[in-house]
Amino acid sequence: MKTTKAVALRILLTLFPLVIAFHVSVISGVIPYNVVWAGKINAIEEMYVFEAVSIAINLLFITVLVLKAQYVKNNIPDRLLNTILWMFLILFAFNTVGNLMAKTSFEKYVFTPITLLSAILIWLVVRKEKA
């Protein structure tokens, strides 16, 4: 694996456990839920659902990254892992746009750079190397 890909994978695998910790902080009430999800959550029950889905998606992302980095021996085709990562890249690109339009400054100025960086790092992982 090329050094750039390995570094990008390590950065993502460091960043996303922190993102999950953030979501756990929202669920536990350490961080108020009105600063996430563009300030559109109206009830605590709604927040639990949104945060649980977010944590599940982030865990899936971490799992795919671990498999891609071959930290765990697996027989999953690289093409499948790349396809899933391309879907995450698209998700993070749209999320970046959504964060730019968020009502809360926290999402605009904290999560926009994180989602943009994530999209760029995923691109570094999945792009084809020139021969």
C-alpha cells in the first residue's frame, strides 16, 4: 500500500473514533443536541434515533477502513471495499454542503472542515495510482 493511502487511512481511523465519542457525548447530554443535525431536532427521542443511526454508520465506516487497511485478515474484494468507500465519499461531500448551510455555527465551522477533510482522505485511499 502506498504511503499516502496508509497515512490517509491512519488519519481517518484516528478521527472517526473521536467522531463517535462526540456522538456519545450528545446522547449523554454533555453536548446539547440543538447544536447538531442543523438544529432541526425537536425532541430528545428524535435525537436518540438520529445519533444511534450516526454511530452505526460511523462504526460501519471504521470497519470498512480497517478491512481496507488490512489490519484484519479478510477475503473481501478490494473492489467492494472501494465501492463502499466511494459511497462514503459522496455522503461526506453532501454532508459538507449541508454543514455549510447549517443554522448552527458549530456545524458550519467545526464539522464542515471535518467532513471535507474526510472526503479528501477517502479520495486519497480509493483513487487509482498512475502506472
